[in-house]
Amino acid sequence: MKVPFLLCCFLGSMSLVNAQSLETISGTVTGEDDIENIHVINKTSKRFTTTNANGAFFIAAKLHDTIVFSAIQYTTQEIIIDVPILTSKSMHVNLNEEVNQLNEVIVGKILTGNLMLDIGNATGEPEINFYDVGIPGYMGKRATKAERQLSQAKSGILHTVANGISGRTKMLKAHVALEKNDKLITQIRQRLSDDFFSEHPLSEFKQMDFWYFCSESPDFITRCKTRKDIEILQYLNEKYAVYIKNIKSE
């Protein structure tokens, strides 16, 4: 009677070991919007990948690992690896579209926070052109929000000194520089900022300064344009090490 008991114990221990070893899970993601470059993160083992154009991906995981699916256009979703997923070594996730809702109650046409819907619901009249009423005025390009904030921060001696000491002026200059930079750095910020700074914490001002530092690097375009997110993250990791070293040497 002892032999079967010992055999059961041995098989049980082997099952436990196998359950704790990493397995390659293949998966697919579906959604209403673009399903390429969805972030697939094993939050437990700190592994990372992205989906291809068909929403497919591969990631290493073990039992009870938490897999996070994240993208700007979708609501973040977490899946815990259970026995059926581990046994089949496959999973399918359907992501829900992210639609921002406005907190305020608006009288009249309802604005949903969805840009395409709100364009149709908007009823505002066009602004009066000063030439329509015979008043000459400036017809150049309208300043961006960051440019207006920078102009306000630099207006007046007291404002200039106070904002200079607090670092606000420098931060706003970084905002303006990023706004004028090409579309690539903006796309990278939108896709990777949350994931990157969760592992590489920096203050709000330092974050903007870091993006400016990366975009001004001579190898920025060649290392990041048309590259996969995982390659761009590798580049950001390298730049982060240099950036921190520069800060410490100041």
C-alpha cells in the first residue's frame, strides 16, 4: 500500500513543479479599433511583448501570473493565467473600446467625450472674424496651449523670477519644444509613457525633459522610426541610463 502512496506523492510534486515552470502562451486580441501594437505585459515576471497586425502574440507565463493588456484606444484589461489556459497554452482576449466621459452636465446637445460623435453634436457658432466688422488684426498661426503658458510665465519680472526658481519656465519650454518636434516622439509618448515611467520613475518636469533629451539625440530617428515598441523601449532604457548619469554629474 505504501508504493502507490509514494508514487502519488511523486506525481503530485512533479505536477507542482511543472505548474510553476514558464510556458509559452500563444494568444489573440480582438477589438473594434486597431489591434496592432497592443501592450501585453506579464506583470508577475516583468515580461513584455506586443501584438502583430492580426492581434496575435506570444508570451511566457506560469500558473497564476497576471497578464495586462494595455492600449490608448482600449480599456486596460487583466487576465490571470489559470489551469485551462496553461493546459491549452492559448488564450483569447476581446478588448473594450476606451471612451472618455465628461463629468459635467451640459445643457443642450450632449457631448460624449468621443471626438467623432461630438463633432456631429456640436452647435457652437463660428467665431466672429475681426475683418468682418472692419477691425484689422493678427491673422498668423494661433499659439498652442504650451506656448501661451510659456508667454504668461515669462511676462513680468516677478513672474519670470518665480517661475524660473520653481522650474516652471524650463518645463514649459520643454513642452513647446516637444510640440514643435516631429510626430514620432508624440506617438512614442502616447504609446509607451505609462509603461516606461512605471519602471523608470521621474517627476513630471523630468519626464518632459527626458523626452526632449531623447528626441534631440542624433540616433533618435534611426533607432525609433518604423521600429517595434520593444526595440524603442530598449533605446529608451539606454537613454535613461545616460540621462540619469548626466543629472548626477550636474
